[in-house]
Amino acid sequence: RKNVIRGIHGDFKTWKLVSCIHGALYFVVVDNRKKSKNYLKWNWMILDDKNRKQVLLPPGFGNGFCVLSDEAVFSYKLAYIGQYSDVDEQFTLKWDDEKLDIDWPINNPILQKRDK
């Protein structure tokens, strides 16, 4: 729903194809590969049901979003070898981490327990 921010989550083995199939999202991608020259750098784009953009995220990249519309449906298609990387194998970067300094479009988001 509107004003929900999902923090930056990812893992180091899963490819993700993501899209917003209903509504609109401010979508953020962060490079969390420690040996990368772009480590902790981020970028954003609008994903919505009008532009129908999709993003393919390789392992080591995290993603998060802010819901801009009243409601939104975010879709993931995952590809990985072996078992799914559940929460205990994923990384989480705090949505308001000063090292990232992400320019979110709102100040007082609704957060899930994992992102507080």
C-alpha cells in the first residue's frame, strides 16, 4: 500500500527478474558486492503498470522499493542453483542507512518488522 518502504534485500546466488504489475513503485537497486568498484552505490527508477519495465538483478545486488500508488503488486521471478536462499541466507541493508544515503521520495514510511 502507499508509503510502504521495503528495505534493501538480496543474496549472492539468485538472479531476479522484477516488475510492478499493478500500481507504481520507486524502485532502488544497490550493489552489495564488496569487491566491486560500485560497492554500495545505488540507482533508482519508476516501475509501474504503465511503463511495464522489468529489471534483471544478478546475485550480489539488493533491491527495495517505496509504493507510490494506493496499492501495488510487485512480481519476482527467481533463478538459482540448488535450494532457495531463504531469509537466513539473505542480506538486508537498512532503508535509511547513512552509508547508502538513498534519496527516498517520502520521510515517514510504513515498514515491515524486518526493515525497522
